[in-house]
Amino acid sequence: MPNQLSYVIEFVTDMDRAVKFYRDVLGLPLKFQSPEWSEFATGTTTLALHPASAKSPAGKVELGFTVPDLNQFHQEMTARGVRFTMPPTKQDFGGSLAQFVDPEGACCSVSGS
């Protein structure tokens, strides 16, 4: 699989309110809901909601990419001058993520397939 935009993550202060908006007002199909992570089926890219924090305030949006090999991607992008704020790191959910910043300062996350 080539590099792919897999997720758009919005950070929210009220998960129930946000889910109701995207499900009931916009009519997006809800894949699942939990207090820490909710997802909507929106084609090949998933809309995900995550609780806001000091690092990720409400309304902030983050792009989430999937790549075939996370460590190789990290090495290649670092060599190309991409600034990573987090190298590939094992997460509580079991997978690994890295985070980088695009030229406009937007934080992006990336996982391996």
C-alpha cells in the first residue's frame, strides 16, 4: 500500500455533543463511539474524534497517514528535512505512531500498515 491519508482527527471538548453533530446533523455513519476515540465511515478516510487537551485544543484538526513501513518512512523523511516531534513510538493501543510537522506547522501523525 502506498502512503495514504487514513484519518482526519478532530479534538473535541464534548464527545457526545460532537458525535451527535456529525451523526445526527451531518448524517455521517458512526462506526463506533467511546469516551476516548470515536470514528465515522467517510469513504477511504476516517473522521475520528479524540478528547481535546492542552497539547491539542478543541477544534484542532490533525491528519493521520498510514505507510507501509513506519521506521523506513521516518528515516527517509528525516533525511529529507521533515521535522518529527515524536519518532516511531509504541502506543497504549498496541500500534506505533510517529508525529511530524508540515511546513505550515500542522501536526500530522503516521502509522505503519
